[in-house]
Amino acid sequence: MNMHTLFKPDDAEQAQQTAPQGGSRNLRRAAWIGLPLIALAGIYGFTQRSTPALAAPAMPAVTVAEPLQREVTEWDDYIGRFEASRSVEVRPRISGAITAIHFTDGQVVRAGQPLFTIDQRPYQAALAEARAGVATSQSDLALARANLDRALRLVAVDAVSQSEVDRLRAQVQAASAGLAGAQARVRARSLDMEFTVVRAPIGGRISDRRVDAGNLVAAGDAGSLLTTINALDPIYFTFDGSEGLFLKAKREGEAKGSPVEIRLQDETDYKWKGQLDFTDNGLDPKSGTIRARAVLSNPDLFLTPGMFGNMRLASGGTVKALLVPDTAVQTDQARKTLLVVAKDGTVSAKPVTLGPVIDGLRVVRSGLTPADKVVIVGTQMAMPGGKVQIKQGKITPEPKAATASTAPTGLSLAGQATFAR
């Protein structure tokens, strides 16, 4: 068979008819694949044209200020109790019956004022007897002197022996001694008469009477207690200080006469002024504290023994301190820091040592310089290492601001400070 016999004209015509049909199918397949791609490209291009470019975030704005420089006086805190500068238990010096009371309970009395009267009649009789004894002794002495004078005149004519003269001289001396004894008994009985009126030994506020009129009282230290008197002007304020505060005071040269200020339990200001009056001569080995005392003027007798008070003792002279708002202080674990801003706007954290609060401002003992720009507003937006826009501010005291100092205690190193006057 010849190769040409394998190809027929009908087959060629059929191939020509079949070829266009396969090409159209390929075109349709390409169209179905390309159309979604074109649609996606159009959507992407439209969104890209309609969305504007995102702007860079603006730097946070904060307020900064240089630390306030002021002269301040620092104080150490203590808790103590008021005590009478003098206190007396009034007891009778003689025994007898109370016949009169000359004061009202709680009255302010002056020194020497009559308080009680004890029955005077037995002591009046004893005084009269003593005075009679003085008269007898004076008579005996006069007789002895007359006998001696006569004997001395007779000695010249040897009418009286020398021994008789010596005897008469001895009688004169005995009579003189007897007179002195009688006079002493008169003074003693006079004292008893004086003691029948019990007088106030000191001025101050008297307590209530412990006995009423008609009661018998006994004399002496173990005798009847009639009442007590407390001297209130001046008044003492006693307190205990820790060994640490005692050493601090000694190193800073505090001594007798250092000023103190005291506030009562219902007061907010330290209105009572005084000065350190006494420090004990040793520390208590059991508690490690030392007892001290301040003295205050109390002309209106308002301060009363037994009252508690919070005292602050000036811990040296005035010092120049740097102050910042207490709200600007940051806490970094165990450290206290302040945020400061450099000239280029970079924020950094400075560790500082803090002192007490004065009118809302915290004393900075170390770690800060007067030229530092401290962030006082916007600390929550300032991050160390970042940059900020700064606005200049000013630090001013807030007299009514609450302080954040801890409750004062006589056994801690907590303290306070005030602006120097």
C-alpha cells in the first residue's frame, strides 16, 4: 500500500473543520482565568489610589520646670505626753479633825492659799502651856543671876567660898538652858498652830478633795492624802527617742535649748512652741531609747498633764534645699526617680534621695541639680530614652496640700520640714 493512500480528501476537510473548534475552547479557557486577575488588579489599584499615606505620630508634650530652691528647717518626729512641771500631794503635818475646806474642786490656786483647817483647840492649849513654861524659865534665870551677883559681892570680903560662887554660876547656866528649851517648845507649838491651816505649797490646778469636813486625818508621809496640785505653767512634754535619733542629734550639735513644736491629737498645725529642756544621762538598755523633756509656756492652762502630742524637734539650722512636686516622683522597684529632659528633648530617669514633704513639695536630698528640667506634668507620657515636646512651667508651694509623710513615731527616722522663717 502506498503512503498516499492513507490520506483521504475527506479526512483533510474534516481536520480543517475540527481545528477552529479547539482554538476557540482555548480562548474561552484563558478568558475565564484572566478576567478575575484583571478584576483583582483593578480593585487593588483603586484602593491604593483612594487610601492616603499614614502620618508619623507626634511627640508627646510635657511641662518641665527647674527645682524650687528654698531655705528649709528639718525636724525629727516624736510622740510624747504632757506632764506637770511640779506636782504635790497635799498631806497634813499634824493630826486632827478637819473643820473647814477653803477651795472648790478643780480650782486654780495660788501658792500659800488656805485649803483646809484642822481643829486648832488642842494646839492652842499646847501653845499656852509652852508660853507658861517660858515664863517659869525666865523667873528661874532671874533668881539664879541675882544669887550669883550677891555672892560675887561677898567674895571680896571672904564671906562666900569660891565653891559656892561656882555653884551659883552653874545655876545661872542651867536656868539659861531651861529658858532656851521653853522658848523652843513655844516655837514648836506655834508651828503646830500654823499647820492647823493647810496651805497650797505651789500654785496650779488643784484636784478634788479626798476628805470632807469632820474627818480625822493623820500626819506624816503615810498620813491622809487631802488632795493634789499640779503646776501647769510652765508645763513639761516628755518623750522617748531612739538611739539613732539620739546619735543624729549629738552629731548635729543639738543640745538643751533646741526649739520644738507640738500639735495635739485634734490639731493639724504645730501651734505649741517650746524648747528642749532635759536629756537623760543614759539610754535604757532594754528598749534602746533615751528619755528627754521639753518645756512649754502654758499661761491659759489649756495644756493638761496626761495629754498626748506629736512633737517635732529641729534637727539643725536651716539648709538650702531643692524641691519638686511630690506627684513628679516615680517609683522604680526600690528606687525613687525623677524624669528630666535634656536640651534635645530626650527624657532620662535620675535616681534621687528624698526628704520630707513641705506644702505638697518633696525635698530632694541628692541626685538632682538646680539646672535640671524636671517633668512636673505629663509624666505618664514621657518614657526614658524617648523625646518629648516641652512646655516651661513653674514650681510653687501649695500650703493646703496634704503631705505624704508617714505617721510620726518617736522610734523611727521619719521627719518633717518647714520653710525657714
